[in-house]
Amino acid sequence: MTEIGSLEILIGALFRFWPVWACLAVILGTSFYFRGRLGLYGHLFDSGVGFVGLTLVLFWLLTALFADVIATFPPLEQFALLKRAVPGTVEAETGIPLYFGADNLGRDLFSRMVHGSRFVLAIAPAATFVAYVVGITLGLPAGYFGGRIDAVLSFIANLVLAFPVILLFYLLVTPGVRETAIPVFMAGLFFIFPIIFLGILFHSRYAARPQIFWSLMAVTLVVGGWVYAGLVFDADPLGVFSLAPNELNIFAAVVFASSPGVFRIVRGLTMDIRTRDYVAAAQTRGERPAYIMLWEILPNARGPLIVDACLRIGYTTILLGTLGFFGLGLAPESPDWGSMINQTRGFIRIVPTIVLPQTIAIATLVLGLNLLADGLREQSLKD
């Protein structure tokens, strides 16, 4: 078999990312020029840490977007003669090298790593977003009203946090558990929270203007119901919104484990902010509690929540990799970074660097999110 050298592997692999480099140059250059008009995002360019984090995160976002262009082969294509091929092995028919080698089924590891970014950047931010909606919806009233509401919700949150996380994920993500309907029930419960949250948000703002309120609610119910039916019951007639059974299991497990932490953060911030003068002014004006919580307290808690969201997406990325490594992630044929590390670790003795690309992918994405969170925290303290 023909092979290329290490320098050719490095140059060739970097060149395959040409759409990412081009878009990064345009996005970062344009953003830097208009940074004075871009608020907190523009301030990130004044922070070295924040700029590096933003660049790393954008790199992987653009990689997921252009995965079909960057990848040299389809992620599931198998080459019988290239099983466990070393990095740089050239595929005879096409003359295209397998930059990172091939796994035990002859699948190109470079292409699978590139396509694996789509799974991570689809599940991690989306699961974190839903966890935040759940945590905010429950944390605001718990911190604002206190009393029995706070006691009950805090007890439930502490109960979930006290449950062993590894056992929790093993029970929820084990293949075949979909038949028990537990993940479907949990997903159905969690996905209803965005609809509830938007309903309360619109009512608190437009209750005195019923035409606007019911128009917004109609859109929310139609679009929300469409998304809800597709994600939870796989009943989207257009096929736009859907989750495979194992993806639904992972999503439900991540949201279930993350929501209590978000709840505690929101509850603590609410208990602090509710004592501020502008909240007292709103109470004096006769504003309802829902309005005060959503339009007075929540906007003033956005700084810590945005920073925590970046960190939490990073934690979720590591968690997804861990689940994949233990065989609890996507289906074995899917290009999941964690499962790729597990599948290739058996021939580390032959090629010591075989697991480095997937490991570096996870590390750089998490590092970028952590640095981005540090940059946001740094700029928010200045404000």
C-alpha cells in the first residue's frame, strides 16, 4: 500500500479545512472591524482569552457546517483492504489518502472525525438550552416566592443531584431502554417546558393586549406542537424534526442531569436580585410576579447564566464523549468521537497516534468553550 509522510498528512489534513479557514477569516475580520457596535460579542476581541475561545468554537461550528465538503469519504464507507490502515495510507482506486488511518472496519477516521462534530454540536447546545429552559422556569418562582414552592422544588433538585450520575446514564442510555418508554416520557416532559415558558413570557408582557398575545400563542402552539411531535413521538409529517431512539435517550439523560444544576444557579441569582431597588420599584408599580421574574430579574441575571451555559456545553461535550467511549452513545456505526476512541484504542501499540485526532477534537472544543466563558466573564465584570 502507498503511504504519504507525516508532513504531507499534516498539510493535506489542514488544507481540507479550507472552507473553515476562509469563513473564519471573513467572520473574524468583519466582527473585528465592527466590534464597537456588537456589544458583548464585540468586546470579546479586546480579550485575548475570549478571542482564542471564540475562534476555537467557530472552527468546530464551521467544521460541522461544511462537513460534507471537508470529509474525503462518506463516514460509513468501508474499505475491506484498508482495515486498521495506518495514517497516510492511500486508497488505491481514488488516490485519496486516509489522513488519520482507518478503523477495524476500514472506515476513514478523518472523515468520521469531521462528521462527528455534527452530533456533538447538535446535541450538546440543544440539550443545554432545554436544561436552561427547565431550570429557569422552575428556578425563578422558587427563588422569588420561597416557602413551600422553594422547599418542594429544591428537594426534587437535590434528589436528582444526589443520584449517582454514571448509574443514571447507564439506566437511561442503555440500548433497548426505549421500549420501556421512560426516555419518551422524560423527553415529553422536558420538551413541553419551552412552550410553557413562552406562554408565560408572552402573557406577562401582553396580557393587556389580547390580540398580540393570542397571535403569539397561536404561533407558539403550532410551531411548538410541530417540533414537539417530531422530536418526542417521531411524528413530524415533513420529517424536519426527528431524533433517533438512541439520540432521544442521550438527550433526555443529559437534560435530566443538567436541569437541577441550572435550577440551583437561577434560584440563587433570583434570591439575590429580588432584593434590588428596581424590583421593589416594579412591585410598587403593581407589576405581577410573572412580569417581575421574566422582565426584571431574568435580564439582570443573564451574565452569569451565559458564562455558565458555555461551561455547561463543554461539560456536556465531555459527557457525550464518555458515553460513546463506554458504548452508551450513538449506534456503533455512527461517527461519534467517544466511540471512535474506544474502537481504535485496541491498536495503539501499532500506531500510538491513532486516537489523537478524536481526543484533540474533544479537547479543543471544550477548551474553546472554557476560554469563551472566561472571556465573557472578564468582559461582564468590566461592565
